[in-house]
Amino acid sequence: MLPSFTLFGLTLYPYSLCMIAGAALCFVLLFVRTLRRYPDALDENLFAVSAFVVSAAVALPAAMVTDALFKVVERGEFRLDSATFYGGLLCALLLYPVALSLRKDRKVSVYARLCDLAACIPAGHCLGRVGCFLGGCCFGKPTDGPFGIIFPPGSLPYEFYGEAIAIHPTQLYEAAFLLALFFLLLFAGKGAEFPLYLALYGAGRFIIEFFRNDDRGALFGWASPAQVISCVLFAVGAAIFVWRIARRSRAASSRESAGREN
């Protein structure tokens, strides 16, 4: 854990640095991916990347407001002092396609652009979770397992438990999961990156939430707010994936019928 350090007289916070690095990595990956996939649509690529920057800029305050709403469920108070990934993600996924739709002469569909973005998000998010680990937030439940980590006095887990005990490093669990998801989407997405990201990240986050123990509130008596959102993401991703398979099947059947008639 490294909550802060001093460099050239400035106090720097690894949590914030990792958040910034994650956003920058996502931007670079998206820029490179669009240039490689659509070399003949340079102007449209620049527009898409610019739309991402605008969406990400709006997503930051949305993430803070969502975290404050989570705290209403958790503590009964609205307080802007942190941010939650889901708030920023949902905001960006709503704004980005709207921004893309403003350009009428598109060579690349909005869906394809969403697939490009979905393939890049896990890499940036992975760095963000490393920042969570360094900052001590989003910590896990006590464990006697081999992966337990003891946070030092002064850290959020230490203050929460009142002692130095081994807990699940849920931040690193999610970082490892996100890294694996990034490579899966990058090399095996094949045009389904967007629904796969929604479904797989939703499922993975739902499971990881069971190992977390920081105050997040509960809905329906057992689920954290993040688990409820995870269920929605999984359902939407699965629905889009199934719809695409059905659409391809209908198109293949139509081509076969047309071939028989000819």
C-alpha cells in the first residue's frame, strides 16, 4: 500500500495517478485501434476519439455523483468525496453513442465503435484497480487463504477492522480479471466485444463483490448496488449477443433461400 509520496516537494497520490494513467491508456489504445482497423476513415477516427474524450470528461463527475448516491444507501447521507467506476461507465456508454450519432456521414457503425471502446476499457480499468489497492479502498473480507494481505495502520482496512488482519485483495482480484478480459476481447472478440464486455464484466464484478467488505450499502436485503448494476449489464450484454446470433442466422437463411430460388 502506498497512499501518497513526495516528489520534488509535491505530494502525489498513486490512486489518482493510476486513475489518470488508466484513462490515458484507454485513450491511446482506442486511438491506435481505430487507426489500424479503419485506415481510410481518419477524420471519422479523430471524431470518434474526440467523442470519447468528451464522454470521459463528463463521466468523471457522474462517477462522483453515483458514489454519493451509493453512500445514501450505505450511510443515509449524500457526500461527494470519492468516485465509483460504474457511474462513470454508464455515463460514458450513454454519451458516447449519442456523440457518435451526431456525425451523419459515418463509414463505421456506432456498434463497431462501441466494440472498439469495449476492448480498451478493461486495460485502463485494470490500472485503476491497482490504484485502489495502493490507496487501500475497495478492500475485502478477512481470509485465512494464501492470497490474504495485511494492510498497515492508518489504512482504510485497518481503520475498518480495528486491527491488522489478512483480507482478500479484491482490488488485485479484479485487476487480474480485467487484464484477462482485455486480452480475451482483444484477440477473440471478433465483432462482439461490446456485448461480451457487458456480460463478462458484469458477471465477474458480481462475483468479486461477494469478497468485498467496504461499506457499499445493500439492496433487496443482500445485493450491493454494484451487484444490481452488474446484473443489468449482464442481461443487456447477453441480450445483444443473442440478438446478433439470431440476426446472423436469419441473414444466412435468407441467402440460402435466395440461392435456391436462383
